Amino acid sequence: MTTMARETTPRTPEAPRDADVRRHELAAFLRSRRERIAPEQVGLPRGRRRRTPGLRREEVAQLSAVGVTWYTWLEQARDIQVSVQVLDALARALLLDPSERAHLFRLAGAADPTPATTCPSVTPAMRTLLEQVEPFPACLQNSRYDILAHNRTYGLLLCDLDAVPPEDRNCMLLSYTHAEWQSSIVHLEETQRLMAARFRATMAGHLTEPAWKMLLDRLHAESPAFRTAWDRHEVVSHRTKRKEFRNRHVGRVTVDHTDLWLTPGTGPRIVTYVPADEESRERLDMLQAMALGRETGPQPLSR
């Protein structure tokens, strides 16, 4: 059996007592997760003489491609170092959900190289926050650029977003395939090129995930401009940027784009557009009023 390399990772020094507590907590956590998994869940036979609840230690070691003795030491809270590669393998073998995975890495005192990028539920509090920043446009996006929620001003900024099917509300897809969205971006070619570069940089941590591959395939199939930009192999990180939009209702709007991250990594975030000048502020006020008018509809004449 191939044993995964166990390179150590740099860690901040901590007091001996703290390190001891961490090791015991980690050991207890691993045991509890191992004991809750039935062999059938991971494709292993149960057998007739199984007395251990859940998986055996040697089975976890086999699934994680680590040595049985080494994994036993880990569950015995021995003073050994654990690499992020092994922690990742253990998280997969033990079927940890995103919260459990984050807990595993915290107990091991290591930084997760691929933190969970699924967006938290769109809670009523998040929707209220989006509403409270109006008339500034704002939306909630995940790391794949899906628009999960938006306020009324954002909904009319680049197109009538409520008219777009939910499955198509993705900034990459809209920037490369939606005519009205594209016509609202003043510097379209530059924007498309930067978005492709950011998407490539972000996708590096999700290369085998079906949702990312499906989006990439769709962009390739539907947009020659995307294929050209993608073939450049450019990468760029997220950063604050001034943007200019040409809104069909109120005219040109200049805003400063800011991402408010909801996790330590470049995952889910609240995207905000703050007006860069007084004229843009006034036009966003007008856009919000228009969106509110759509919600309320025509009012009856007073007598």
C-alpha cells in the first residue's frame, strides 16, 4: 500500500499545555467521526466478526493512504506532525462536511489549502443587509460567480436580473453571453479578460468539481470571446476596482467595487458598488426608486 507523504507544515509555536489539549481533542474527534461511518458508506464489506462501531483504524488508514501505525498514533494523541495533504485525505475518508473539515484543520493547527467555498445559506439577515445598503447595488455571490441574492438596485443595474432564469444568474455567463448585460459594461473587453483571468485563478482549487466543469464547458460552447480569453492562460487575484456602467434607465454610473468576504478564503462574498461621484449617487437613487415603483405597481388615484 502506498503511504502518503507526511511533510510537516509550519505552525505558530504554542504552549505545551495548549498543544497537548489540541492533540487529545483531535484524537477524540477522529475517533467519533470514524465510529459513525458504516463500512458500506465507503464501499467496504461489513464482515461477520465486526465488533467495532463504524470503521476500523486500519480501514481509515487504507482509505487515506497512510500507515496504520501512524494513524493509530494520531488517535492516541501522540506528538506527531500532520501535513495538510494527510488532513485533506482524512477529511475525505471520514466524509466530513465543510464545518467538520474546518474543525479538523483548526484542531491540527493547519491552514486548509482548499477551504469550503460553498456559500452559506441566504439567511433573512443577509437579505436584510443587502436591502439596507441600498441605493448602493449589492449582491451575494459564491466563488463560482453565481448570484445567490441581490438587492433591488443591483437587479436593475446591468439588466433586468429578475427576468433571467435563476440557473443563468452567473456573472461569468452573463458577461459573455447576455446582450443587455454586456451593453451595460462600458469597458467590456477589458472586463471580460479580467473576469476570465480571475475565474482561472479561482478554479485552480476546483478543477475536478462537476459544477465548475459544467460552467467552463458552457462558456466554451457559447462564447468565442471566452475561448479566446481562456486560451491566454492569464491569472489575476481579486481586487477593488472602479467600474463604469451604462444603465439603460438612468445613464452612465461610476462605482467602486468592493468584495466583503464571508470566509477566510476567496469564496462566498457580498459584492458592493459604491458611487464614485455625486452624479452617480443621484442616478443610483433614481434606479432604486424605479425598482421600488416596480414592486408597488401603479397606485390608485386619490379622490
